[in-house]
Amino acid sequence: MIKFIKTHKDAKIPTSNHDTDTGYDVYSVEQKVIPAKGSAVVDVGLKFAYIPKGYWVKVEGRSGLSFKHSILPHPGIIDSEYRGLAGILLYNYSNRDYTVSKGDKIAQFVVYQLHKLEMMETEEVEDTARGEKGFGSSGK
């Protein structure tokens, strides 16, 4: 369970529409213009109160905003011990201003399980079939 404190009377706790949805929709509590080729922080009226140890949250985009309006959120990472505000920084990659309205779904929170692995230095690379092939090496 992730817990929030509402910092605005119109705030909504993030929701998912279906049991199989990965993300939880995050709602704006204000009207805000995201300028063309610019960005702005949109208030969602929430503060993180509790994220279970062993989990973290990532801010992700909503396909409709991205495909139709070229609006994408900053892909922020929220660690389990963070207890601050949940504002969403939106980037507008289009040539037109975009207005977010109060109540609009503007991003998603996706919850991940934490996997801590040891980081270490080595002197040699372990061989794989792929090797150093990258950046389009698998074709169109």
C-alpha cells in the first residue's frame, strides 16, 4: 500500500481503470498552460506519506497526451523514503501551447520492486552473442 496526504481539497488518490493496468493515473488540481517547446510543474495536490520498503515509484507518461499532444512528464523516480510533494513536470514538445485542466489525467505512477545488486570493478568483459552491437544493430 502506498499512502498519500492530500494537500489540496480537489486532489484525487491515483487510480487504475482495470485490474490489469500497470500504471496509476495522476490528476491535476489546477489549470496550467504548458508553453510550446517549454515545460511547467503541475500540482497534483498530493504528498507521499508512505511507500513500502523494497518498492519505488516512477513517473511515466500517458499515451494519449504523448501521441495526440506531444506532452510527456519528466520520468522522475520516487524512492521509498521520500515524503515530499508529488508535482509533475510536464514537457511540451509541440509548437503549440497546451492547457492542462483541473481534473485531467497528466501522468502515471508505476510501482516497481527494488532489486539491489552489488556494483564492482572488473578487468575483463564477459562474452555474449550480442557483444558490443547496439544503436540499431538489430535492423529496422
